[in-house]
Amino acid sequence: MTHLAVDVLVAGAGPAGLFAAERLARSGAHVLVCEEHEHVGDPVHCTGILASESFAEFDLPRDPALNTLSAARFVSPSGLTVPYASQVPVATVIDRPAFDRALAARAMAAGATIMTGARVASLETDANEVRAIVGERFVSARLAVLACGATYALQRRLGLGLPALHLQTAQAELPAVTPPLDVELHFGRLVAPDGFAWVVPVYRPSGAASVRIGVMASMDAAGCYRRFLARVRDRCGVSAAACTPRQKILPLGSIESIYANRLLVVGDAAGLVKPTTGGGIYYSILSAALAADTGSEALRRDRLDAAALAGYEDAWRVRIADELQTQAELRRAVTRLSDDEIDGFFNLALTDGIMPIVRSTMRFNQHRDLIRALFRHPPARQFLFRSIVS
């Protein structure tokens, strides 16, 4: 069995793993990224929407950007529609495979090595090193970064715990003759229990148009997807011979520990996603940046025990713990609503001044100000508290 010795082993070549790998390599570490699939960026696991300001915040590659989004339509179980529009682009649709490949190119330019078709089959740590089996190779490292997405076999074996909550998702990108101009978000127990369904328009430089249609739900995501596709297919000009959706587990809460001796966990692998929407790219990259900063300093000092790596969780809690907790509180309230109650909230939004609050406080990655404003708005507060009590 071939033996490889590196400073850092990164398990997973998604945005979190690749962004962390680039930062660690730029600090002088010898970094090996192992990706279980044959090609970086394939298969696609997410809707591929980023807040527009994220590109500047993290100096992200802009070539994979497709079209911007500045408006959305929220649709209730009975068909009530609440529109939302911004004067400036709020989010950007990206070509996710191209985005991942661009991050991979940056990581390799910084000095990282990327191996594809290389699944990390086992991993263990002790006071002296990380030991892993990757295909026919034995890899030893000073530090490991788990960025393997929403699969939790390694976390379970390492005693890191599992996400407190998860949903199922199903999504496909389909050619469309008449895609909607705006994002659509559809709610209801029959549409997507405990979640929602979406239609995202995609426009490519070639002129080809498509839609990303998907659902996140607490059960039967594939069935929810089929029913929702039948509901919107004709209006979007989607062929009846649609492809099978990509399904995955979506964590909605962090694992018990996102660090241990010689180990850091980032992105979906740590359960760090938005509890409201399940969006994960921004938090994947943010957590990767925080982990890389902590890891670089620990490598420099050659202090890689859990106490030395605890700064990663401290930094994460300062940046996003309050945001995620507030989002989780809203999720607990709204998932108790019946379809009639959801319709009632839509009626409230249409008549009682909620939309001005949304327009003044809504941020794509940060929902805390909006949620707190809703709980301060007397009619909305009464409605949400009634849901919580019931």
C-alpha cells in the first residue's frame, strides 16, 4: 500500500474543502484534497444560488456566475401570491460545476494536490497524527479537514455526533421554453411538508434557458418533487420527459462537535447551513475560512490538540451562532402551521404592513433582523406565538 505524508488531508472537494485547501496551501502547508467522485463538481448537490455580495467578501471566482436575481414570488397553499422585489440584485445563480472547478484551480495554483476517485474510507486521529485509508493508499497527516458534505459516517465513527435535524431534498435542472422571470417559492403541507418547493430561472451565456425545480421536505421528497413538477411544468415550458431528480439529505443543525484532536469539520459536514432555507454555500465558505485560519496557526505552532483548535468554534459562534439560532426559532414556529394558517399568514402579509418590514430588513444570508422585526410586529407576533403555543 502506497504511503503519502502531508500536512493537511481534506476529505471532500466541494466549496468548503476547496476554499479551506487554498487558504491552508497559501499559508505554506502541504495539502492533499481527496474527492470520492471522478470529477470535481459532479454530481451537483445544490440549487447554486449565492448572495451577490459573497463574491467580493471572499474574492470568489466570478466566471461561473450566470444570472442575477432581484425578485421572488411566495405562493401559499391556496395560491395566494406575495411578491418581493429589490432595486438591486440580491443573489446570483451560478454554474455549480464550473464554480467548484474554478475553486479547485485556485487551490492547485496555491500548491494543493487534488485526487479524484479517492474516497476516504477510514480516518482516525491520535496525539501524534491523522491516519487515513484512501483507496489503495495510506495517508498520514498532521491535520484533517472533513468537508465531505451531508454524509456522516466518519463523524459518527469519530464520535462527533450527528445533525440535530435534517430534511430530504430532490432537485433537477430542466430545459425550459418559458421560464419565470423571478424565483418562485411554494409552501404547504401537500407541497413540501416542513419545507418548501422552488423554481429558479437559469439563463446561460449561450442563450439557453432552464429552470432548477426542487423541494425540501420532511418526508417523501421524490414524491413531492413529482407532484410539484406536474404543477409547474406546463407554465415553465418543461418537457414531460423530465429527468430523475438528484436527492440528498439536508442538515438543519450543527453536529455536536465541529473540532477534535487534529480535526476540523466544515460546511454541510458540520451541519452548518441556514435553518430557514437550507442554503449552504455561503456558510460552507465562511466556515472553511475560519477553519483554515485556525488550522494555519495551529500548524505553525505545531499545536494541533483539541484545545488549540477550539478557536475555530469560538470564531464560528461569534460570526453566526446567533443568526442560526434565530433562524431555527422561526423554523420551529412556522413548521407547526397548518395550510389554513399559512394562508392566514399570507393574508396578513398582503394587508398589514409586513412587506415593508421584509423590504427594509431582508438580507439573503442574514435573516436575523427580519425575524426579530416580525416578532416585534404585533399582528405577526400574535400569529407566530399562537403557533408556538399550539
